[in-house]
Amino acid sequence: MSKLIPQDAEFYNNLYKKVRPAICKMVGFGKENEEIVNDIMQDGIIIFMDKYQNDPLEAKKYNPSGLYYTICRNIFLGKLREENKIPKTDLQSFSETFKGEPIDINIEEEIIKLEKAKEINLCIQQLRERHRQVICLRYWDLLSIDKIAELLGYSNGHTVTQTIYRAILQLKDCFKKKQLI
């Protein structure tokens, strides 16, 4: 299994060169953020290599730079949550909300939902990198428009709003083609 782990130093050099600009843009350019970027990139490469080592066949399904970027992005968002710069998901209060309610599950409906979720994910993966970023930050990470503008280095929230609008139009088009709506 270890033969599936990329061992080539050039592979990791190219991976680092591809992903670093996007992480710099997310964290913010400047000397004061260079150490943060380096920490994220180092932690990310360790997790990336671990993913290849523990589940190489699953890891091979993804574009290496996309996987590495996603790992680094999640590390950065985790740091923001630790510093209370973005809200944490409170699973305890969420689970207590539904405690004691009967669960009525229709297996066929759940399978259909899963299939639709896969198709939606494919549509999201087809978006341009910047569109995918704003959609994920806005709707998965629940960040404000202003916070997204700050994270991605936009001059104002209007640019983020326009990017979200364009991304949603592309998603709607993809959803129509796949007959999801």
C-alpha cells in the first residue's frame, strides 16, 4: 500500500506551489501572516500524507491539489473558530433540540436524498474555484458577506454578493440539466 503514496519531492514541491497562493489569499498577504500560512501548509501536508497512507484508494479519487487545498482551508477555518472569529457549531444544543422526538425514516426517500446530494456536489465541484469558495464559506461555514470579503481579499461585500449570484446561476443551470429542480 505504501507504493500508492507519492514519494517524489517534485510532486510535493509542485503541490505546495499550486496551493500556497490560494492559502495566502485566504489568510491574507503580508509578512504578519506568513507564519500562519506556513503553519497551515505544514499541518496540511501532514494530513494529506496521512490520508494517502491510511486510505490511498479513496485519496486517489481526488485531485491532489484540490484535496490539499481543502485540508488547508479546513485547518484555517478551524483556527478561526478557535479564535471565535467565526461561529462554532454547537452540536450539543442541536441534539438536545430533537431529543425524545420519534424518528420516522423512509429509506427510499433517504436514498433519493443521498443521490440528489451527490448530484448537487458534482455541480458544486464544476464551479470555478472562486465561486466554489464563496458558496462554501457562505452556505456551509455560514460566514457573513463582509467576513468572506475580508478572508478572500475582496475590497467590499458587493463583489462577494456578485460572485455568489453568478455561482448560484451556474448551480441552477447545472441543477436543471440534471433535473434536480
